[in-house]
Amino acid sequence: MYKNILVPIDLNNKGFSDKAVELAVWHAKNANAELHLLNVLPGFHMPMVAAYFPKDAAHQMHVDAKKQLNQFAETHITDNVNYKTYVAEGKPYTTILEYAQKLSADLIIIPSHKHSVVDKVILGSVASKVVENSPVNVLVVKPQR
């Protein structure tokens, strides 16, 4: 049914992405699909942002994020599921959608923070923007109580 499943991973929020990856592994096993784990870093290469950080800060953050993402994958993905990890930079929801297209993802499994309606209206939500703009199916995993 699915061939490529994209799972955005938030490394800053411990335990946040665990259930999404658990469901993604289940779907990947049943469909013999490949998992693609994506961590999105903020846009450090924008001139206004880059001016506040040492020159190698963005590179080091990318290296650290890739290491953490690989450790996360090794911990949460069983040996019989093929997966790849990616670290990208940019606006989270647009970067997720760009990678979905780039990787020919036919399913995105994304965790969602537990926000109130007021928070969603004021701040927006990465998950809701992905759902709203994605041309492929999106499975939103709500926080566990």
C-alpha cells in the first residue's frame, strides 16, 4: 500500500515522536515500505540569523542533530525495517512538505502537540499546516494521556 513513509522527528521534545515512529514502523512492516525520518533545524543560514552565531555553529548543529537522529532511529526502529535519516534546515511545515515530494512519500506520520484552540489560532501548528497543504495522506498522532 505505502512505499515511502515520512516521519518528522522533534529531537528537542523527548518522547514526543516515539508513538509516531512506533506507528510508522508498524505501517512500514505491513507494507514493506521504507521509513524516512526528518529533523528540521531553524534557518541558520538566513543572513539576519547567521550574524548572531559563530560561522561553524550551523554546521555543528547539523552534525549533532544527525547524530541524535541516528541514535533515535537505532533505538526506535527494528532491524527488519529499512530507513533513512535526514536533517534539513528551514520552516518546519514547508520543509516537511518539500521532503515528502522529494522522497515520493505516500504517507506522512506526524506527531502533534496538545495545543488549545486559542494556541492553534494564534501560533498555528506544524501538524495542522502539513495536513492542510499535503497532497498525500497524513496520519496525525495525538499526545498520549
